[in-house]
Amino acid sequence: MKRTLTTLALLLTAAPVLAQGAPTMTTSGSHEVPGAGWTRSDVRRYWPEDRRRHSRNERRDRAVNGWFEVRGGFYDAQDVTANDWTIGMKVTGRVAPSIQAGIATDLHRRSEAQRTITSQYVDATGHTVTTTSTTAEAESNLLPLMGVLEFHMPAPGLDPYFGAAAGWEFLNVRVRDFGSGIGGEANYDGPGYQLFGGVGLPLGPRARLTGEAYWNGATVKRNVIDSNSGYLVEERVNVDGGGARVGLGFAF
């Protein structure tokens, strides 16, 4: 009996101390979370700083909706004796976790090279006449304007991807004819496509370095009246070729 009374006395003595240390239900107050029954110190106690930092990092990652990239490299076209150097830009937006879509354009420029041009026309008898000539270019500028679709396969520390692009390509050349020595300027255009694959290397949360290989396929054309025969001639220039480029991308 004495042991029981002693235990009750100790519990009654400790009750005020335990009540002060426990979080209490509160009403609305400037220093408390309204209706939650927890003070701000209690929230900090059960929501450590590392968990809040992790949540901020997740929000920052989700804020990357797309990429703006500047790039440059080289282009080795078929039927041409010299390579182009190229510089361009690409803008893509995320349409799914592993899919991006956007637009791209590049300037492929070359000087002092030889190119093959194919001319075709229908003569008075209804026959198709095709001729091929080699010209010496003073300079050449190829400008593809493309819609881009990319598929990404994220890996630890890297971002491998592949994709395709399609659009319209414009070619401007200044030429000198070997036979006559006559020079001039010509503009061609036509549909084209590109296939590419590469890898991205993160430089930070909102920047990356990319490197890719690509294939460009197009035959550009123009119609011109031949000064000798008087026929409407269609000139075709094959600009198929492959190359490589590196880029620096920034998130938006």
C-alpha cells in the first residue's frame, strides 16, 4: 500500500513538467500553425533542413522546360571536293519525360571547291535531255531550316539521344564555269531531312555540352531558261553528306 501511494505521488509531481514539454493544440496565433496543433519549432524539428533542400532541388529540376543551344562543326557533302564549316542553333521543348521537339537551323559555308550540277530538260521531240557539268565555286552557303524530334535515354552523368529533323533547305552558290570561264550566282531550294545521334554532358543544373554526328539528305533545284537552246532547264544539286558538331546548351 505504501509503494502504491509513493508511485501516485511521484506521478502527480511530474505531471506539470510533462505537460510543459508536450506540444499543445492551439487556436489561430501569429507564432503557431493555425489549426495544426504544432508550433513552428515543432515543424522545424520534424522537417529537417536536408529534406527541405531536397524538395527545392526537385522543384528546380522540374523547372527545366527546354533548351536553347548554339553549335558548330563540319559538314562533308558528296560531289564536292572540300568540306563545309557549319554554325547554327537549336531550340527544343520537353513534350514528354524522354521526348523533345523544336526547330533548328545551320549555316554550312565553303569556299574554293568544285561541285557537280545536273541539268535536265525536254527537247522539241519530247525526249528528256540530262547533262552533268562540274563548276568551280567561289563560295557556297547551304541553310537548312528544320523541325526537330529528339528521343533521350538518360544515363548516370550522361544524356544519350537520337532524333530526326525535316524541313526545307536553301543553297546559294557563286560559280565559275571551267569551259567558258563565265561566272554567276545561283539559288536552289528543296525539301531535306537529317538523322542524328549524340550525347549530352551536364555542366551544371542549367547548362550542358553536347556532341553529335549527323547525316543530311537533300536535292535542291532551280528552273532556268537555257540561253543557248531556249528550253526551260531544271538544275539539280545533290547536297547529301554527313558531319559532326558540338554545342553548348542553356535551360529555360
